[in-house]
Amino acid sequence: MGSLCAARRRGAVQRCNICFGRWAVVASATGAMFGAAYGMLSQQGQRVRRDIVIPGWSPFRADGVYLPDGTGPHAPSDPDSAILASAVGHSPVLRLAMLGDSLAAGLGVDQPEQLPGVVLARGLADNSGRPVQLDTLAICGCTSRLLAGQVDAALLTAPHAALVVIGSNDVTRRIPPWESARLLGEAVSRLRAAGTTVIAGTCPDLGTIRQIPQPSRAIAHTFSWALARLQHDAICAAGGLPVSLAQLLARDFRTQPDILFGRDHFHPSTAGYDTACSMLLPTLCSALRDGGIGGWAATRFGNMTAAAGSPDTTRPGSP
């Protein structure tokens, strides 16, 4: 098994290097067109962000310890919580960190308990039979260039697992996709070196956002898929597990925008985040279980993975 994983990682490294090289050649050969397209997308992206901003809107915070019985968040050091003390005494706490941009932070949900971090922490606690401490380090508006700071914070107490979602802001802020993918790969590599299991959602399809006018929406679609492919190989090469959000979610978001987008028509709604979490949770649970974390409630975990399918380890296809 170890040799198979190593072979797959070597293959991912080779694909990653080839992709980076090809993108550099393409960018050099078509520099003017590339720059013009990115410039148009950046300008209209900034205009859309100004138009959709809701004053005072920010993500909820609901960090803390979530128990297998569904309760939480409990304060990790709360001496008065007999339930928490009992749970922790019998089952060591799993630490889950959320890193990335507003999608990881959960901007757009209606209640704190609907945050993607909370949904994943509760799902992980339920399926592992162990308490889960949630630490949200994600920052709205973050790009891959700022991800290293979040990794620094996470590694102060290395988590058992980290969920990373990044890339949307890179597309709209003219960061070259090969640079974005390289920076994500470096972040994943640092986390893996500390023993953290890393699940990374690749860039979603920004072409599903109707608030972005044409032709920028078509450009956003092309660039977000290109970034997702590069991210996928960079994540694999660094030892993480990618979940191809564009491939898994674009059709639903394109056909059900009134349900899956939030009130700003840009970020997901509660239903949109739930849909994304249904793709991320099986990979998270499977990775921790296969990584030697014991104490799983096998029957419930088995039912969930059977319904959701196996973790995404294939390279994303064409849009």
C-alpha cells in the first residue's frame, strides 16, 4: 500500500511539473491575450464585489469542542462541563482546522450551527465517536498568497486534520494559476510534514455565478477550471487529498442558483454549503480512519460512504 501511494505521489509530482511548465509556455506565447482577459475579469470582479457587499456581513464564529452526541460547541478548557470532561476522558479530542477563504469560513449561512466547519466537526464526531475541536482560521477575501500565515497559526498546535478551500479570490485578483497552485501545494506540504491529514477543495466554478456579467463569466469559468486542475496535482504531489468542487458541484449550482446561492448571489447559501459538505465529509472521515485514527463508529461511517461514494482521487475532467 505504501509503495502504491508513493508511486501515485511521484506521478502527481510529474504531472504538476508538466502542467506548470505548459502554463508558463502558454502564458508567454499569448501574454497580451492572457493579460487582457485577466484584466477584464479583475475589473468586473471588483465591481461585482462592490455591488454585492452587504454592510456588516461577516461569518459567524462557532469554534469549540463538538461531541458525538451532537452537542457543542463546548469551551475546550471549561472546568464546569462535566459532559465534556467525561467525553474527553474516554476519547482523545480530534482537532480540525478550517483554512482558506470565505468558503471555508462559511460566509452566507443563516445560523452558526450551519457553518461548514460546524457541520464537518459534528459529522466527524458522530462518525468517529470522538470529540472534535474546531478551529477556524479561514479569512474572507484570502488568496493563496496569504495562506502561509494561516498555516503558521494552525501549526502552533498541529491539528489532526485540516480542510483547505482557496482559489476563488486568486482568479478574480489576477494571481497566475500556476503561482496559486504552487502556494497551495507548499501549504499542504507543511501541514503534512507536521502529521496533519489535509483535505483540500479545489477552486469552484466561478462561471456559475450569474452576478458576473459576460464575457467575464466565461473567462472566470475557464480560469477557475484551469486553476482547479493545477491545484489538484499540487495537492496530490504534496500528500493531500483533493476534492474537485467544480466537477462535483457546478451543475447543481448552475441549475439551482436560487436555492444554492445566498442572499448576495455570490456566496453559497446554507443549502449550498450543505451540498459541499456532503462531498467533503466522506473524504475527511475516510482519510482519518485510514490514517490510523481509531474509535470509529463503523456502521454509521459505512452507511455514509456508501451513499456519498469514495474520496475523490481522480484528476478533474473538462467542464
